[in-house]
Amino acid sequence: MKKPRILSGMRPTGPLHLGNYMGALENWVGLQDRYECFFPVVDWHSLTTDYANPGDVRLNVIEVATDWLAAGLDPERSTIFVQSLVPQHAELHLLLSMITPVPWLERVPTYKEQQQNIEGKDLSTYGFLGYPVLQTADIIIYKADAVPVGEDQAPHIELAREIVRRFNGLYGEVFPEPQTLLTEAKRIPGTDGRKMSKSYGNAIYLKDDPETVRQKLRPMVTDPARKRRTDPGDPEICPVFDLHKAFSPQSTREWAAHGCRTAGIGCLDCKAKLAEHMLEKLARIQERRPALAARPDTVWDVLLAGSKRAREVAEATMQEVRSAMKISYEKP
Ligand code: SF4
């Protein structure tokens, strides 16, 4: 039986951290059993916010793809590719932009939010406003049945459905409406207690070796009430405990919560235990990654082969689109 198709992508931000892994990548690895998966590194999307300073995009693409493969994305089962190597995405984006009303884009919650919150970047651009249209093109060009996303991205999928309905209403049924496959949100704080992010300098990376992971955890912020070893604390307000919730089994979580409340354990004991469980989880990735990092050409080969396959699927859809919109000039 044909598996349903899904698509999800990541921007090429360089090496991935635990927030990227627990928030998306770990889930993707499991989805490969049940779905036909398309996973693009969406390099054009990074230009919607970082057009002035794109950085070393090629290197960042390779870093992301290396982490993907180390984590268990399997090019035999999934199409792993680079968005800009499939120019059909840009063509569909252009055509969809003809039918998408501007107010639909202005009311996407992340549009205003990011304009207000991202400092030092001029986001009053056409590309930034239209990025959900590009995202829609990314999804529907493969006729994806569903998109695995966190709750914050759900309005984008709703918008994609609206655009699909408008397209199909105008030109005939070409696209299925993509469904949202909600990914459970886990809070993954960085070492300073804020959301883990490369730009905050608080991230633990998949490529960090065990000693680096331990070193980063040791000074991590905790419940400020625990100034001395004898002071009891509250695990529910401690970011280290949030990480226990994501990485440690129930028995360790109970040990940490009880030891914290009764001052039976010190924060360094608590962090050492967390490091053990975190490293257990990362062991397979850390085992596989060095060999992949030593052969960037092999990782490129995977991306090039995936992009070729993606182009074939995307071009087949575009032929239907051009014909539906009466802009097909192929010989009859
Ligand atoms: S014992 Fe653990 S949970 Fe409690 S404050 Fe220290 S690090 Fe946080």
C-alpha cells in the first residue's frame, strides 16, 4: 500500500543543537517507517531574514545534512535535498503569489511577531511577507498529505490549505489539502535557561563530544533558591529539570525532584545524572557523525541525488500546474 507523503524542512543554520533534535529531527527519524518523506534544507528560506548576511550557506547546508544523516535520516527511504536545487519551488511560489491576497499574509501571527522581535534586520521586505507562500509551494509541489510541525507553525499550514482551496477553485483540482501532523512540543532550554538557540550562545550541539556536553552542563543555571548545597529547591522552576523531563527516565526524574526538594542531592549530582542520560541518547549520533563529517563529498552526493529525485516529482506537478493555468507551451 502506498504510504502517505509528508514534507518538512530546516533552514541551513549550521550544526544542529538539542533543541532542533528533540523538537523535530528525532520525530522525523521515526516517521520514515510510516510515511514517504521529503526533507529539504530550505536555503531560500534563510534569505527571507538573513538576506543581508547569508554567511557560508554551503557549509551550513552540509552541517545540517551531516547531522540529519548521523541522526538516522535514511536516503534509501527518504528524499533528502536542497530547496534551491529544485527551481520548480520558485516557479510555483511565483504563480501562487498571483492568487494569494496580501491580507492573508499580514495576519499570519509570526509575521508581525518576528518583525517586532528580530532586531537589527529590516524585515519590511516582499520576500519576508511572502515566505509562507514559498513554504506552501515547498509542501504542495510534492502533493504532501501532511506536514509535521510544532503548534507555532500550524497557522502556516492552515494558510497553505487556504491557498490550495483558492488554486483548486480557480483552476481545477490539482493539489490535495495538506494536513497538520502536530509534533509534541518539548521545552528544551539552553544552558542560560532561555530557549536553546545558536544566537544566544547557550546551545549544546549534536556534534559536541561527551566532555564538552558535561562542561556545558556544569555551570547551567538552576533554581536560584539553591545557593548552598543545604538549600532545598523547586525542580519545576529549574531548566535543568526541564532537560531531565526530555532525556531522563521516570525513576531519575523522581530521584532528582525528591533530592532537589529535600536538599538530598547537589545540583552538580543532578547535572551529572542528566549528562549520563543525554549522552546515552546521543551515543548513536556521536558514533556515526565523525565518519560522515570526514566525507563531505558523500554527504553532497546524497543531497544531489535527493535533489534530482525531488526535481522529477516537482516537475511532474508543475506540468499539471502550467496546463491548469493555461501557460503550458509544450508541443501538443
Ligand atoms: S537539584 Fe537539579 S532540579 Fe534542583 S535546582 Fe539543582 S539542578 Fe535544578
